[in-house]
Amino acid sequence: MIYIILAHNSPEMLSLLVKQLQDKANHFVIHIDQNKDITPYLNAVAGIRNCHFTPKRYPSYWGSFALVEATLHAFDFIRKKLRKRQRIVLLSGADLPIKSNRYIDYFLNSHLDTIFITYHPIPRKIWHKGGITRFPLYETISKSLKFYGGSQWFSIPYKALSIIFKFLRVNPDFLEYFRYVKIPDESFFQTLFLNCEHPYIENNLRNQNLHLIKWDKPYMHPRLLNENNLYQIKKSKSLFARKFDIVQSSKIINYLTNSDIPNSEKQHKKTAILYLTVDLKRYKGRYKKIKNQVKNADVYSVITDKKQYRKEADSILYEHHKCIEMGYASYKENSILPGSTYFALLYFFKQNQKYDYYWLIEDDVVYNGHWNDFFNKFVNNNTDFIGCYNTLQKDAEHWFWWPAISILNNEINNMTKIRTFYPTARFSAKALEFLDQSLKSSVSGHGEVLVPTILNNFGFSISDIADVLSIGNSIDAIILPCSNKAIGSNNNGTYRYRPYITKEEIQGEYLYHPVKFSTE
């Protein structure tokens, strides 16, 4: 990945932006306004690898052609110095990512040839006089050249560079004409792409901005984002947002960069607990136990049978067809079983994104102890996914569901597959957000292999309930004892599939499955 950054007014923001995006595989090509002293900007990224400042600098006045020149100069620098890269992303020095690096990489690597740029034909309704006055001799020129406009910020695959420069070499008048266009940075590349008639561009052009930008009338300058925009940022599918000011946006910047957050805020993370059942009446006692005992989280019931659903403030209905409406490919189209119970959690998450962590508890789970004590054991744990019996394929090759996962229509390498069991499991909000986007990008499969494999492969942390509970405790205090043979024979876990659990095994503080319980 190569990030081009056009900066002109805040070394501090540049430092934050680069630090958030830094990765050993990422490069930064930075252009600093010619009118600014470059020294503070050099100091701002000192010690950060792969930072390159453009050899030539342009006076970056708002709406000037110099902004286009700065971008083209950065493109030329990349062609000569940073070859064989996959993608270029154009950012301003007032931007910040609102998704994690691993998610940004995953999303863009899933669209290797896509050109992300917004474009609208001129005249454009929200622009003054449709934008026609921006273009000299519009009536005459528009007969041979169709004009388009949109956001200055875009992302292109490396392959597109050669097409851009070839077009400008063959059409020198295009470059010369745009020197006289008003605010050319909002129309130069849109017009070029929509007029170049190159099949690669035509086949891969996508009218989408990767930035979240809020505009106030008369749509001349983007709004400064602050803490009041947090909900919009959390809900946004964009990868980046602009614009931020180091002072006026300080609270939201602290949230996004996870810096200077008071300890009290870090400790009080919001948690939702979802009790998943077909028929709440049948399991009302178990649900009420959780509801009555839990003090530091919000408890909801999720009903999967419309006939059994009664509309209440703490209850939602999830029907299996909703996964299709959310853009997912279900493992079994007509049933939540097998392997798709976590879709109900995602359905809830998409409507309730105010929580940091989400527990999913299925109705065939029983806990002998006090539920509030159980959940409190995980309060200081930041793991993205906590399940049970997390197992590598090489340790349990006989498991039936190993083949039941695909990503971008390609089978996953067996060495990277992990299985889990999650009738009781916890997900971080970031993990659910990532799963939501992944499932919309042709990822599909049985949840017990899909969830841990996808999360683990893209850098999220996963753990076993028993491992979390064993920290600082003796083996007798572990609520969910298990072994690495937990999905085979001779295991000792109270969540196991077989052999059956005996009454003697659950005489104490255990989390177990009555459905797997032997009465013999």
C-alpha cells in the first residue's frame, strides 16, 4: 500500500495519521505545501519507516491547479521509486483512518483492481450553477469532452498509473486546459477516467468514496468532525474520515487513536448479553436467572421463531431470511442450523452499536454459579473473540466441518484453519464489524470454522474460555475444563459433544450443556 498525503497546516495531525497507518509493508509519499516550513513535518514523522517527501513542492492554495500538480508529481515519484506496489490511496493531512489497518488491507486486497472515485456528470445539482462556471468555454468544450466532478480523494490500483500518464502524454491539451479550471482537483481525475476509453478503467471504475465527509451548505468546505459525529463514524462503512483539527476535534481524535483516554473510560466498557432461543417460554427460567443476576451489562433475548415472539423492549426477533437482507451468504439457506447462529448476533449488532463487547448465550447452556460472577471474570480481558475448544485442523483432522469455509471463492489453507465451539462466546465490536464486512465480500461457511479462522487470519485475538478463567486460578477453579482432544474421544470438557456428560462431572461451579447430558 502507498499512501499519498497532501499536508499543509498541522505536523501533529500528519504524525497521528502516519502512526495509525504505519506497517512494514506500507509506504507514505508526503507532499508539504511549498509555503510552509518543512522542518516541523520532517520532525513529525522522524523515525517512522518508509516515509518519503516529494522532491518538488507546490503552493497548495485551495482550488488551485497546484493540488493536481502535487498529486501527479507524487504519482510520478511512485512510478520511478516505488515500483511493484498494489494500490495507492490519496489522503489529506487532516484525515484519519476509522477502520483498523488489518481491515483496510483486507478490504482493498479484496478489490485489487477497483478504482474508488466519486464522479457525477456536470452539471451537478449541489454545485453553484451546476459547476458549469468552473469550466472555461464549457458549451464548446463539452461537445467533445464530457465533464465529471466529485471528491478530490480517491484510491487507484498501481496499474492505473501508466494509463493516466499515457492519456496525458497523448492528450497534452487536456492538462493545459485544466490549468484554467476552477477547483480542478474535484474534476481532473474524474474527467480523465471517464473519457480515457481504456477497458481496464471502464471495467473497474467504482463510484464510491472511501472517505466519510460531512458537508454543510453551500458545500464549499467539509465540516470539522468532533465527538458529536462518533455515532456516524461507528456506523460508517468508509475506511477514512475527514476532516479533523488537532484542537477542535481533540476528543474524537483521542477516541480514534486510543490515546489520552482516561482510565475510568477504559475500565467501564459497555457489554451486551444476548440470550438466543427459539422459544423463550420453554427456557424462561434460565433467561431470568441471567437477567436477574447480571448487574454490569444489558441483557436481551433474541427469538428465532416468529410464533413465539412477543415484542418487548429487551427482546428482538431474528428470522433467518434477514441474513440475506444483510448481504450474507448463509451456510444453509433455509435454516439457522447448522453453523449460522452468529448471524442473529450480527443482526443485533448492526442495530445496537453502542457496546464494546457482545456475549452470545444459547438456550442449551446452564451455569451452576452466579452469572454476574462469571461475566465479571472477563471485564479486564480485551480479547476480540472468546469461544471454547479452539483447535487447529492438524490436531483434529476428523472434524466434519473443516471444508465448510471459503473466502473470495478460494479455499482456505488447511494449516490456518481453526475451529471453535460457541454456545457461550464473546465478540468485540471491532470483530463483529470485521465479520460483517467480510461476509459481504464473498466469505461464507459454517460458523464454527469461519468465525475463528477469519478473525485469526486477519490479526484479531482469539482465546478459549477455559484459558481466560485459568489465569491466576488453580485448576479446580476453572469453570470450563477441557483438553486439546475436546472434539474427539477421552476429553474432559463440560461442553464436549461426546462422550456424554455425567452427573458427577457437574457437581460444582460449571458451565455445561444439558443437551449433551446423560441421564443413564
